[in-house]
Amino acid sequence: MKSPLAPGIRFVTSFSRDSWYRGYTLFLTFLFYTAYHLSRKPISIVKSELHRNCSAVNRPADLNITNNATWCDWAPFDQDNYQTLFGVLDNSFLVAYAVGMFFSGIFGERLPLRYYLSFGMVMSGLFTCLFGLGFYLKIHSLGYYAAIQVMNGLMQTTGWPAVVACVGNWFGKGKRGFIMGVWNSHTSVGNILGSLIAGVFVSSEWGMSFIVPGLIITCTGILCFFFLVEKPEHVNCTSPQHYSEKEGDETESVTNNSSHVDGTAYGSIAADPAEVVVEHTEAISFSGALRIPGVVEFSLCLLFAKLVSYTFLYWLPLYISNVAHFDAKEAGDMSTLFDVGGIVGGIMAGLVSDYTGGRATTCCVMLLTAAPMLYLYNYIGQRSIGTTVGMLLVCGGLVNGPYALITTAVSADLGTHESLRGNSRALSTVTAIIDGTGSIGAAVGPLLAGVISPTGWNNVFYMLITADLLACLFLSRLVYKEAHGWCRRVPRARGYKEI
């Protein structure tokens, strides 16, 4: 009698070769962008160490000091305008990132993604380490740290368009919101790991808070060079298909059948193929990408959504330290709860938008709900540990959910929009435009926080609430069209098909 196949082997063989490669690519790109965010996070943790309340620090008996109030601070951040100086550091990185992002997508379309990503990660690791070396070399020049931040910001722009384009090469449109919602948790995972790693060293040798993440992203760059597969055809796998729509019904049929074929992942191949649009290989122009319906609206929405998210990214540990009177490590650890909430928020946003077909409506509802939650967090968020934990989780989910959805599923939907007639190479440029516009907000938010925070944290939160409401405003036309479609009971395919 023939022995039955072992359950574990049956499970392994139930997935096709294509599915294994898709999962492998998803894991690698997740790892790569986790490393990008991991290396960005230390600056927010180290801020509260560069300028501390020195009266609460035990002073060495043999230390000759001239100022009791700032003896434990790191020059030049020992001045009264230290918050503005921190804003300069944040802005140096974020402005460079925003400007560079508009060009990064163009390069990403024209260069091999494997080389582009590897170079970006290795160089980003170098500049992250150079920032940390300032501690050991006793560098006290604001210009040095600002210049390092500028170069690091430019190198970090290699990441997002390239990883989204790589994932877009491997995955079709079915259940894209859910897949990318889970995949996009790399942002929050990177922030959490970056906070925890930086927190280990921040109170003793803050230079290591940068050097260790710098070495990690350098190692992932080397891993990328040796193991990334850019496109399915490079390893004789089946490419995901992009279909033309015929009266709307055929596309819906393709989407419904997409997850039941050959064991491939979510919409890669349909059981009953519709007409396949011929793939074009030429890169799209910048103006051509802007003419894709919905790109401008979502870009402007992301500008304000990312303003809120990055203000929390760079200033939340300092806010917790100042308001709740935690030390640098405790504030950094507590701030990771915001990113934990962001993971759940991104997945929920993807699931809801897949089910309803309403990407814009999902973002708008979450942003509208976030506004009063931010108000409540500022007023009651520090009353107890339980309240702090709960409010950070809720605010993280509502703030980062729309941001995650726009930068992943929406960008991929618009980058493979039917108006492109199968030109999948537009994905990198579209992603760079959307995220580049968002990065302008990411640059402005921390800068405004640095300018406004000396007048009181209440004013910072009013600024964040206003940004959330403006983000909703830019989506109003798209929300109206989605609601109008639902009211008329028009069949809709999952994903952002028509705007």
C-alpha cells in the first residue's frame, strides 16, 4: 500500500512555483523597506538625549562646568532655540527627500531595480553611520549634521519607488489593498525596531543609535544585490496580467476569479482570460503621469496626511518626554505604540477598501475620525498609562491607515490605470509623484512643529488637526464619485479602477 504524502509536503506542494517566488519577493522587499525606516528613526529618539533637563541628571564630581542648566547637553543643541535646531535637522532630511523623490521615480524606471536599491541602501547606511560618528569624533557643528541629513535624505529616495515597482511587477490587482496593507506594515515595523535599537544605546553612547541601524541597512543592501528578482520573466515565472475593461462586467469577473487559479497569489492570472492589453515598454513622462485621473487629488491628500504622520514620527518621543516626564528610552519605547496602531490601521484600510472598492472614501473616513482623536490624545492622553497606550494605538491606526493605503494600493492602482494601456513601467514614476508630493508635507510638518512647539503643544495639535481636515478636502470629489457609483449600484471592480 502506497504511503500517503506527509501533510507538510502536501501543504508545500499546494503552492505553485509562481506563488513561492511572489512570496519570496514580498518578503525581501518588506525587509528592505523595514531597513530604510529603521535607519530614519534614531534621530527622533536621540533628540531627548541631545537636550535634556540637566538638573535631573547626576553630575560627575570632577566635571568643570560653566552652566548648570545645559552641562549635560550636546552642543549646539544646548541653546534655548534647540527645538528650532532639531527642526533644521528634520527639514534637511525631509526637503532633500521630497526633492529627490520626484527624480527617483524617473531613475527607477530606467535603471535595474536591483542595482538601484542596493546602491541606495549601502549609501544610506554610510551616511547614517557618519551621523553617529559625530559622537565619537566630538563634532558640535550643526552644519555637519545637517549636511549628513541632506545626503541621507537623497539616498533614501531610492527605496520607495523601487520596492513598489518591484511588487507591482509581481502582483496583479485582485485584493491588492489587503496584500499591500499587510506588506506596508514594514514602515511601522521599521519605526518600532529603529526606536528599540536606538533606545538601547541612547542614554550611554548615542552614536551607536545611528551606527547599528546604519550597518543593518548596509547589510540589506548587500542582500538585495545578491538575491532580488526584479521581474517574473527573469526566473521563468508567469507575469501578472493587466486587463482591459469591457462594459465593467468582464473586469469584475476577472477579479472574482483571480484568486482561484494555479495557486498563484491574488489576481496574478485569471481562470477565464479576458482581453490582455499589450504591454508597452517606454517610460512615461512626468506630465503624462500627472494626467492620470486621481493622481493629483491623492498626491495633495497625501501631502497633508504625511505631514501629520511624520510630525509624530519625529516629535512624538520628545512630546511624551516633555509632557509625561519620561526619560529618553522610556519615551522612545512608548512611541512605538503609535506604529503598532499604524500596522493595524494599514491592514484595516486595505481590507475595507478592497471590500467596498472605495479607496478615497476609506481614507476620508479615517482622516475625519483621526481629527477628534488627536484632540482627545492631547488633552487626556497622558492621564494614565492605560489611556496613553489606548490613545496611541487608536491615533496611530487612524493617522497611518490612509497614509499606508495611498502610498501602496492607490499608487499601484493608478500606476497600472487602464488609461496607460498596459504601460506598467509608469508605476515607478506615479509612485514617486504621489510620495514625493507627500514628502513635501513630511518636510513641512516637523519644521512647523519645531517653530510652533515653543508656544505650546496645544498649538502643534491644532496644526495637525487642520492638516487632517485639509487632506479630506482634496478627496471630496473622488468620494462623491464613489458614493454616486454606489447609489446607482454600478458594478465595480476591486481597486481604484475609475475616477
